[in-house]
Amino acid sequence: MDRPTRMAHWKRVLLAHGGGGQLTDDLVGGVVLPRLGNSALNELLDSGIATAGDEQLALTIDSYVVQPLEFPGGDIGKLAVCGTINDLAVCGAAPLGLAMSLILQEGLERSVLERLMDSAAATAKEAGVAVITGDTKVVGHGQGDGVYITTAGLGRLRSGLRLHPDQVRPGDAILINGPIADHGLAVMLAREMPQVTSVLKSDVAPLNKMIQGLLDRVAGIRFMRDATRGGLAGVAADLASRTGLHVVLDEAQILVRPGTRHAAEMLGLDPLDVANEGKVVIVVEKEKAPLALETLREYIHGVDSRLVGWIEDRPDGICELRTTIGGRRVLQKPYGEQLPRIC
């Protein structure tokens, strides 16, 4: 699948190229895919799909450079495990094992590293997945910001299941499993305004058990994606672009905690654009939406699940927000990096 580039003239990588928005698309579509592209990679799903005999396997990888290393509600160790597990789960794969690579900066305190590894271990145990291989490198003082973590995950796909934008149909419902924007804003407050006292915490969590329970009980799930970089707006706008259909989000149904909204206002950000690390966007047949919501609400990470939008039979590839005051505005993927290094 071809991805057009909008900034073919750029000469150097910008911090904004890592933001998961339009500039990331430019980098991937203009530099990576022309050289490495193939039928699996060109899909640009959360995991690549490979066939092994009669089975289909999902493989995903992600790197984590968040600062600070520890933040309200989580840390880079927990984040690395959750992110990889969730990328497998939203493709319909049951995780089989994880690989973890550590790049450590000389001078990192042992106690910090121990806390991060304890957190990663506890999260993997919660998800029922083991780290089965890894690698460690050390770089000189001032060259690594403490810790960088890369995690890869391997999972087994359910037989006969295809979760893909090409399965989405007019009339389908769009669900999300709770309030948005907690992660990105919790990290930003901890980094930029450490003096501010806030109840805001990251939503980082492993979602594989909830997603597996949903797939066990509900037929008619069309597509899923975790709303990380680019936020809910990024996922919805990308869905509209890839399906060519009209995607509608209902602002009145999208939950934002008061503390999160206040933080967004202080930082001049739209919560729709802010990264989450414990939220999955689910497209499901309209008739199956009530059962899907009932199922999600049985899990701790899904108690606040809502129907927040729908797919309309208009082939314009536009994502529209219906506002709380009755207005309408077009949503697009964020252009660059509003919140650098939040994952």
C-alpha cells in the first residue's frame, strides 16, 4: 500500500518526525517503505503478519525513550511491556513471548534500574507473558538519557480472524474503553511542570486479557488500534483515510477527566491529539456494539467504555467531530510532535 509523502524536501530528521502524525507518515512513506517495503510491512498495522505452516504469527517491535523514566502511574519498564503486548492484542494475537533490549547510560543508579526491571516483571506477570530473550548495551555518560528500551513481541493469531481497515463497513460503531489523554499529559506535567501537584496519572496498562475476552464473546469486531501517539484523533483520521469512508466522532461521548482537561488547557493541547497507553479504539458491527460494551465493562481497564462514533456511507475519507455545542469540525492526524518523548 503506497503512502504519499508531503515533505519530500526535508534534509534532516526532526524531533517531530517521531510524533506519530503526518511527519511520521512522511518519514516512513518517503524513506523507509521505498527501501524496505513488502506485502507485510506496507500494511502498516500494529504488528506484521507472517505464516508458519498452518498458523499465522504476529510480530511487533517498539522503542521507548520516555522522559522522565518514572512518572505518575508508570515508568519506562511498564510502558515497554504494555506497548508491545497491546500492539499484538489489537491485531487479534495472543502473546507468546517478549524480547527486551536495554541501552543503559554509564552512571545510571542501580536502584533506578532495579525499580524499572521490577515494574516490567510485574507487568509481564499481570499480562501472563514472559520476557524470553534480550540484549544489553552501555553507552557513555551523557549519551543515553539513562535508559532506552526496545521490546519485541511474538503472538499467535486467531484462526480465521482478520482485523483490518478493509473490514470496516458503513454503519459500524466506534468504541473506546475509557477516558482519553491521561498518559501524555501525566508525562508532560511530570517533565515540564514538576512543581505542579496533580491527581493525573498515566493510563498505561496491558489490555490483552480484556481484548481476548472481547474476541471470545463478540463476533463482528472489524478493526482495533491502540490510541498511542496521535491520540484518538490520529486513529480516527487514519481510519477515514484508509477506508475512504466518513468517520464521525461524538465529542459529548468522549470522556476526559477534569484534571486531564485542566492540564491540556494549561499546555494548550487538544486531548483528542494526546497519546494514551491503555486505550483501544474498536470498530464493531452496530448490532454487536451493546454486547461489546457490556463485555468491556467487565474488565478493570474497560469499566468506562463508551460508544464514541460511527462510520457513515460517504466515500470522502474525512473524519468529523460533532461538538458538544452542535458544531462540526474536520479532524486530522497531528502534523508533528506536540508532546515529545512521551513513550
